[in-house]
Amino acid sequence: MNNNYVARAKGLLSAIGVHQLSEGVWAFTDVQSANQAYIHHSQQPVALAAYAAVNAMFAAGRFPNWALVDMVDKVPCMDGAELTALAMVCGASIPTFSSASERENIFGQAVWGIVEAYSLEGCFEHVELAYGNQGSHYNLRPRGFDWAGGQESVPESLKAMRKSYRAMSPLQQIMVLTIMHLYNQGKDETYLTGGCPTKTPAAEAMDILRRNGSALSDWGHLVAHYAGW
């Protein structure tokens, strides 16, 4: 099954005008195709990431006014081939689709691994919940709410969470935004409000990830294994 997804992913990348020269190095097969190819909405994260891998300015021009959160909000719409292509572009491990429980376990480990590796504890906490399946991500929630009680907001805690976010580096903010929008897609009127910068351009975010060691691979692994919440 994974081999089929890999073949389809390579076909998708070829169709949008890019190919891999060597590990981590991507190029246009045809600039005209890259500039004019029809891109289905669920393929847009792949295209943005692939174009940014070649040229971040081209990616920004191809997807004007597209923020990172717009990109992440598309992830639940993506199929196996599209997620595989995104992982390939990011230099991440090829996602597995053998079972829902396996994906939940991988995703749970990935999201907690990013929280720990990028010191995002100021925005997320571990909670004990009576629901959820295999993945440990079911125990991850944004700070600022009484998750153990009635789930109402706790103003001082919410204020502290937002303050922590505003003090983070751009790389940390990218990771927080990604997790927040995998957790809750759409316009955020609850968590990162009150002056929190959340409109990081998608192409800029990919460039920041690429310039920070294993960050792009970590991000791609997380997103490509998204298992719902």
C-alpha cells in the first residue's frame, strides 16, 4: 500500500512541475508547468512546500496571501498520496497507513516530541481525559482552560499562555501554530488572540523550517501522520 502511495506521490510532484535532484534538493522540471498547473485544494500544501523547497519567493508568488495556518487547515482534506508527497518534500519518513491505531500512536509521539524538543510547554499541557483512543495526543490540550472540570477558560492561565507564545522565536511559533490548527482548524477566536502574531506567510514558514536543522523533517513527520483529535 505504501509503495502505491509513493508512486502516486511522485506522479503528483511531477504534475506540479518539480522533481528531486538529490536528498533535500528539489528543482523545477518545468517552470511553466509549476506556474500554471492546476492544483486541487487538497494538493496545495504539497505544492507550496515543494515550490518553497526550490524557491521561497516563487512559492510566495504562486500562493499570495497564504498563511501557514491556511496551509495546515488543509491537512485533514489530504489523502495518502498527498501526505506522502508532503513528507517526501520535507525529508520526513514516509507515513504509514496500515491501521488507524498505528497512526494515532505515531502522531501522538510526534506531537509530544515536538512540544518537548522545541520547548512549547508554555502553550500546551498534559491532561487526563476519559476519551480518546490509542494516541497520546488525546492528552494534549492548549493551556488556559479548565480541562479537568467544565472546560471553561481560566483568564490568568490563558493570558500567560499567550504571553509565552509572543515571547517565542519564529520557529517555535510555527510549531505552536501547526499544532493549534491540527487540533482546531479554522479561524482562531479562542486561543492565540489578544495581539498574538499568527499570520506567518506559508512560504516564509517553510523557509524558516528548512534553515533550522531537522525542523522541516520534524514538521513534515508530524503533519504527514495527522490522525485527528
